[in-house]
Amino acid sequence: MSHNKSLRASATFSQQVLDEIHRAADQGIYEIRGFGAKRSLPTFDDLVFLGASMSRYPLEGYREKCATDVVLGTRYARRPIKLKIPITIAGMSFGALGANAKEALGRAATAMGTSTTTGDGGMTEEERQSSKILVYQVLPSRYGLNPDDVRRADALEVVVGQGAKPGGGGMLLGHKITERVAEMRDLPQDIDQRSACRHPDWTGPDDLAIKIQELREITDWAIPIYIKIGATRVSYDVALAVKSGADVIVVDGMQGGTAATQDVFIEHVGIPTLPAVRMAVEALQELGMHRKVQLIVSGGIRSGADVAKALALGADAVSIGSAAMVAMGCNRNIFVEDYEALGTAPGYCHHCHTGRCPVGITTQDAELEERLQPEQGARWLKNYLTTMVLELQTLARACGKTHVLNLEPEDLTALTIEAAAMAKVPLAGTNWIPGNNK
Amino acid sequence: MAAFDLNTDSVRVLNQHLHDSPSGTLSVTNPGGRHCIACGIDAPVEVSIDGHVGYYCAGMNKQAKITIAGNAGPGVAENIMSGSVRVKGNASQYAGASGRGGALIIEGDASTRCGISMKGVDIVVAGSVGHMSAFLAQKGRLVICGDAGDFLGDSIYEATIYVRGNVGELGADCIEKEMTADHVQGLKQLLAATGVAANVNDFRRYGSARKLYNFNIDHADDY
Ligand SMILES: Cc1cc2nc3c(=O)[nH]c(=O)nc-3n(C[C@H](O)[C@H](O)[C@H](O)COP(=O)(O)O)c2cc1C
Ligand code: SF4
């Protein structure tokens, strides 16, 4: 179209808003989609490291050791989780993901000495076999939950909430339910499977403490028990999780990915990962439990820089979901016609809910699943994780740290006032932390 | 017969024994409302508990036959896989929650959310149940010889509910269904197997209308 001066777009009713109202008018139902929040949010990109200089001493890149190992679950468990790298694979349900994708995640995690996590829908044989360290989720739906898998898990994760949808349950649309998925969940095929948003047998933190006691009794106090929360009232939730007896707390920020959730939920509920980390660390410090109850942070972690910043703010490890899928080919510029058939294109896809994943990750369709071979997926993810670790070590060495967990808030400065206020690190070039009355 | 007195032995010691060397019959005295008694058993043992138990007694049970001569706190026999759990008194909330197999028999009444998210267990309550029972019930049978509170079977999937007494307001998508000869026969066998005396002809059957199985804008008010 040639330039027409009389055309004036509305900021309030942007083209995207207009399209969404038209879609709602046509369909009469909210949009359900996969992936995480797409809106722009304050992130770790708004922080930078203050590398060593005159007053601090950097480490030599290739000669001096910069360790990356972490131990999770030291509070009560007889067998804490020992990871070689502080990056874990987040819980993604079998049903949302195909069996090949689950196997690839397990293989890569095992090769890197880290853990992977089950998801809504239970534990598959493929993922148990391929994962040396497997965290088994106890979710409100309890789909597939059974004591045999509880006993062969390396840790349990009680899922209270997810960053993409704090306060919401799960959703797996009927067309993704194959016979195997339906059987694992004890439900008929072809129906929309809504996972509950509340646990069936406990309501508040006092109940949860007893629920955790039960899980410990069943596992003879051997394995760590995590509590996963979606980031909202993080200070209170972390304190209550500590009180409930968690060994490890997982805080998932609003950028966190999902396989199928209402768009309105993804974009409008929860707080970003950046303030969530800081709030969680403060809550732990206030209780004298920082580093005693370990903190895993997730939601929008994409690079070694993101990992380094999360650790510097006080996390013990991070967890990745979306980035792991991207490493395995999500949104890669291949099979373009299949993206088009979904009404999207490489780079824009959030269509995990359809079950027609063009690259074979979030699908149960045998033909599409063939496109992701476990060995290939694992190789990509292993390369990506290796890169992240090298980046993380590069930044830690530049700050003079012999262990990545020695990174600290003092190594950071903020580029925006928002990030300075949220992370409570000074705005670059000042000693000003908005909200701190110093 | 092995005997544990929970005034002197801890629940931990009892459960470890039940996990490590379960055999024959075992008696537990002075449970004193303690939590997590006899959970996570995977063996054909018989455990009799003399008194009241707290939360999650017999949780995730496999194979064992557990009798509680008293009342049970919340979540008795939660996620039971097989075997049987009998409560001679009343049971608190979430009895048999997400149970996947085996049987839970409650000789008294059960509180709210009995059989919530059940996935294959058979639950027989000789008395009445509280509101929201069989919420999201997926599979298995809930038999209520007394009355059922409001919102029975809300958002029910393929589980079957039998009620002898009065039923309050039914939950979303739960409807009364015909008692076929097969249902009468199955219920008769279940009552006989669980030793609960009731005339099978007095029961009505409830199940899913299956209207909420796939989202339909015309049913939006029911969600
Ligand atoms: C495809 C997919 C499926 C998921 N399934 C689950 C699940 O079953 N249980 C759960 O707790 N979280 C689930 N999540 C959320 C992840 O565990 C994790 O919180 C999130 O992916 C972290 O954010 P990130 O995607 O930005 O890395 C899922 C995420 C994705 C992308
Ligand atoms: S490419 Fe596959 S995994 Fe990635 S957003 Fe699209 S459907 Fe989901």
C-alpha cells in the first residue's frame, strides 16, 4: 500500500487488539495457546555485571577453576540431589510433549549431570530410563500418580502453581489425547482434560506440612521434596513453603512457558521472574534459611547471562522449559508449510495446544513425532546447555568467582529504574536503589 | 503378631517396619490421632489400628488390608492402589481422594469431598457423605448408603455413584441414570464383598451427562 497520510492507527485499539476482538466475536471463547508471556517485561537483560577491575581480581579464563556443581535438598533428605550444573529441566507433561521429546530431555540432562522433571500426566518409562536424576511432580490432578513411581523418583515436586498461570489448572485439549495419554490419566480419549487448580487432599500450608510428612514417610525420608509456586505473593509463599517443610522451593515467574493456557492468564497474572528472585531470596534470608532451603528459579531463562544473574541475586539453580524446546527445534525455520497450516510462521509459533507441532516436540502424532529423534534432540540440548554453562563461567570468572554460587548482588547494576527497584540493585552510575530509603 | 504401641514407638518406626519387613498381621495401639500411620505399604499384610487416626492414614496403600477401629482424619486411603481400608467410625474430608484401585469402606459417615478425583477405587460409605463428594471423579464407584450433600458428582467423568438416601443439589454435569441389571448385579457384589448390609434395590445411580467433556459455548454457564 502506498503511504496514506489519512490512515491513523489507534494506540488503544491497535491492529492486534482489533484482531483479538474480531476473533472473540467470531468464536465466543478466550484464546488458548502455548509458550509464555509475549508482552515486553522487565527482565535480566536490564541488569549488567560489574566485571573485576582495580578493586577486584578476575580469574584467568582457561586456567583457573570456576566450579558449577550444586547440591539440592540438604534440609531433610537423606539423599540430596547432586547436580554438575545449576541448570535443570523443568516439568513438562507427557501429553503436552511427545515421548521422543521427553526422552531427549532426559538424555541431555543425564549427559550434563543435571535433573529433568516429569509433569502433569505421570512418569513415562522412556523418561525414567533416560534420566539419571528425575524429579517426579505431585500435581493437583494427580494424573498417573502412584507409589511405585514415587519410590523410584529421585525427588518429589509438589506443584502449587506455575508462572504461566498462578491460580489456574491445566488443560490438554481433546485432540491431543491418544490412547496412551488417556490411559495414563484414567480418562476417556478425545475429551478436553482439565487439570484441577487445587490439590484434592489439602488446602492450606498447615495441611501441606502434613502432606509433605506423608510423602516423606512413604519414601522413608530419603529423597528431597520441592514445592513449586507461580510468582505472585512471593514473600509470603516462600515463607509458607519453608514452614510447610520444603527442602527446595521452585519459583516460576510470569514469563514461564506452558503447553496450553488462556492467553489472558499468561499475559495478565503473576509477576516477572526478576522481582520474584529477589523477593524469594529476601524471604529465605529473613528466616535464616537462604542456602539451607535451596531456591530454583524459572521463567524466561534463555542464556548463561540469565543464569548468572539469577544466581547473583541468590538463586541456587535455574530451570528451563521453553528454551529447552527451542534448542530442540521449536520455532526453527523448517517445515514452514506446517507452521502456515497452523496459521503461524517460524519465530511466531505458540501453537503447542494444537498438538500439530511442526517440529515434533509438543505432539502425540506419530508422523510429526518422527521429526524429533531423541538422539538428535538430546545432542542439540546438550550443546545448548554446554554453551550456557560456558557463558555462566565466563561471567563468574570476570567477577573473580571460583564458584558460580559466589556471584552476588554486589556484582550487578541496573540499566533501568524499574529493574533497579525490582532487583534491588543500584541504577547504573548511581548508588540509588528505588524504594530503599538510604 | 507384631505389635506397635504408638505411645512408645514412633510412626516412623512403624512405617519403616511396614516398608522393610512386612508380613502377616500387625496391631497398632494408641494411634492418638497421629498422622500418616501405615502409609506407603506394598505387601499383603493385615494391619489393625485400635483407635483414631489423623491425616492420610493408609495413604497410597497397595495390597495391605488395613482396619481402623476408630475415626479417620482427612485423606484416609488417599491415592489407594489396591488392597482395602476399613474405617469403623467416621471419616473426615477427602476420604479416598484420587484412589486408583482397591476398596475403602467407611462404616460411619464421611465428610466433604469424599472420593474427590477418584480414579478407579471403590468407596462404600454405610452412612452419609458431605458436599462436593465425587468432585472430578474419573473412574470407580462411590456407594452412599445414607444421604449425599450438595453438589454431588460435580464435573464428574466416568465414575459411578450410587445413593440410597436423599441427594442434595447435584453438581455440574452430574445426572441420575438408569439402574440396569448390570449395575444392580455389580452393586450387589460390591456390597457383599465389602460386608455392608443394604438392599440393592433401594439405590439410584448417578453419572456424567458428558456435556462438559469438550468446551461448548452454549454450556458456558456450567463451567
Ligand atoms: C510444553 C510445556 C509443558 C509444561 N508442563 C508443565 C507441567 O506439566 N507441570 C508444571 O509444573 N509445569 C509445566 N510447565 C512449566 C514449566 O515447568 C516451567 O515452569 C516453565 O517452562 C519455565 O519457564 P520457561 O518456559 O520460560 O523456561 C510446562 C511448560 C511447557 C513449555
Ligand atoms: S514449534 Fe512446536 S513446541 Fe514450538 S511453539 Fe510451535 S507447537 Fe509449540
